[in-house]
Amino acid sequence: MRNLGQLLLGNLKVNVVLFDAAQIRQMPLDERVLAVASSTRSGEIVVCDFDLSDFLAEEDTDSRSHDRRIILEVMARTSMEAEALADSIEDVGILTISKVPDFLAAFAYASPKLLFVSRAWLRDPHFASIGYVAVSKPWKSNTVDVLELESRFDAELKEWQVYDPSRFLAERSPERDALASALGMTDTLESMKENYLYGRAIGEGVGKEHSHQWLAMDMKLEHFLWAASGHVAHVDHSDDVFLLREPTAEECAKSIAPLYQQMTYPLWHAFREGYWDIRRRSALEVLLFFDGWVVGEILATRAVANSRRERDAGNWQTALELCDDAEAAARAFCQHDQAAGANLLRRLKLVRGDVYLQSGQNEAALQAYDEARHELESLKAQGVPEDFSIASALINSAGALAQLSRREEARERIKRARAIAEEMPSGAPSRDFLLDTADRSLQGLAKP
């Protein structure tokens, strides 16, 4: 922006700045919007020497710019694109100029075509005679202040593991079906499953809308109808806004808040998982508004489960990216519980090690396992029982060493793991598992 001078509005001297065509060619659309918003928030008047279509034009450089272009092309049929621009800047009027008005004649610049003016000044005589193309709506005014939103689920969040859907989403078995029938729980389990799938589908749907910079500002449960198995149709968009910039976490939370206030905790838990699965790290700051720091543990656990699923499917890069998501969530949880958060981060290194090992990245796997093991051994020295995790890290790191042709080091590690297992209580399932795994690993190393 280039400062052109000052204009007297009432008793105030207001800066007039120029945003020229050379600048916009170097900026994606969302950055242009933020640049204008920064100026108008500080009270400046923004003059442009290009028209609205030039301001909104951008090339497809990524998925977001592509989606913006497609949505704007549809909006242009009903002149809604100017309203989207105004809503994205907020508290602004967008004016088009066919000839230079007298109050701007003293400023030296190319012929102006667009003005961005604070909405509060539109009644000033300087602008009254200029037709404006759009004025931003007060689209946040009817939503709650999420900074003061009361948590509805404090008790449930302390026992969030209870709401794990695996018990009713697991593959059906004759034994389970027979037991459920005998206990009269068949309908209950089916209802729980349907409720979870409904909530998760809503979360996925809202996550996709927010990912496309689309915010519904008056969402209600009754606006979401089952359209097909695992999917919902969002049928009311009367209070929606489309932003030409990334919405803030607070804006996304404002969009979700009416829905949150209607939900039971099982439905909210399902919604949260669906929303996180779609937006991942972008969802973290949003969900912190509702659940506080404990959501970091919940989301880290979810991300680890997703990572293991992708690892088992051989999608190594996706599995590692999900580990990054889990790390971000775990670090947020550290703000609430340093010890528990640090433990999550340690165990996450073991998960990363598994991905590296199975994808053949043996040096990276060895490093991840060793870092986690050293931290676990330090905890054990402080009296924290970590025998199983330490032994597992030793056995898994031995697998990486064997692949690196360091078989003798691998044997030594397995022997150490076996010694740890032998010291565990007799008959413990974890002890038997470790001993069996260690013996099979040693047999494998004995083969040429």
C-alpha cells in the first residue's frame, strides 16, 4: 500500500492509501483481502486503480485458489461475489467510481475505480453521492462469544475413553451378536452406532465447508438430514457466508457453537472426530474453544489410531503426516498436563518408529526407537513402570538393526528385552507376549 495523503472526514484526518494493479498481480486473492482488511481496520481509505473483476481474478495455484475461483464464478451470476468480498473484509463498504470525485482530485495517482471505506463512514457527504456495490453484513452479530462459551461436558471429558465407538463399530461376530441378543442390547448397540455415524458425518460435512472457507452461522441439528449411508445433507444455508480468506479459529468456532449447544456428549464426541479427520491440525484451535486442553489428548489419540490404520494400509507418507497431527495435539495437551503430554509424545516416537521400520526407513526407525527408549529408561529410573514399552522398543529397534546388517547388535537388544520380560510378574499377558516375540526374533536372526 502507498500512502497518498490525508482526507478530512468530520473532525478526523484519515489516511488515503493506494493499492495498485502491480501489487495485486503478486498476491493471491486471500492475501489481497487481508491487506485491505488491515488498512480499513486501522481507519484508512483504500483506493484501487482496477475494477472488482480484476481484484477477484486469480490463477489456480493450489486447491484453495481453484475452489475460490469455481465458487466465485457461480456467485458472479447473481452478483454475490462483491458481497463475499465485503463480508471477508468486514465492516466495509465497496464503492465503484466512474469518474474522480472532487474530494479525491488532489491526490496524484492513476484513475481510481474502487474504494474500500469503513462502513461507519458511508453516510458521510463525501461518499453519499457515490454508489456502492456492496456493504458487509454483520454476520457475527447473532452468534455467541466463544471466548465466554460455557463448557457443557466437563464430567464426560474426564472419561472421554468411555465414548470410544469401537465396541459397536467392530466387525460383527456370531458370539457378539448372540450375547447382545441375550442381553436385549441389539437395538441399543444399533442405535449407538447410528448416533455415532450421524454425528461423525455432520462433523465431516462441517469440516469440508470450513475447509472451503464456507461458514454456516446458524447451524442446527435439524438442518442435517441423512442422504445416504454415512453421509448427511446440510439443507439450510440461509445465514451462510463465503470468505475469500482463511476463516480464523474463532470464526469457525462461532459457526459450530449453535450446533454444539444442541448436542449430547456422544453426538459431540462423534462430531469432533469427523471434524478433526477432515481438518486435522486446522481443527485443533477450533476445538480448544469447546473442550479446553483435554481435547489435545483426545485428538492425539485419534490421530495415532488413524496413523496406524494408514500404516497398515501401506500409506507411509500419510501415516507420518498423521503423526505430525498427533504431535501438535499432544503439545497442546502439555499446556494442561505436562507429564501426561510428555508421555504421549514419547509413545508417539514409537509409533513413528513403526512407520519408518515398515516402510524400510531403517535409520530413521532406529533413531525414533532409541530416543523413545532413552526417555522411558529415564522414567523407569524415577520409579515409573515402563518395562513393557522399553522391551518393545528394544525388540523393534533390533528389527531395524537387522535390516542394516548389524545382526550382533540386534541380538544383544533382543536379549536385553527378554531379560526385562523375565523380571515381569509371572503369568502376565504382556510378559508372555514379550518372551514369545523375543524368542521368535532370535530364531529369525539365527537363520543365515
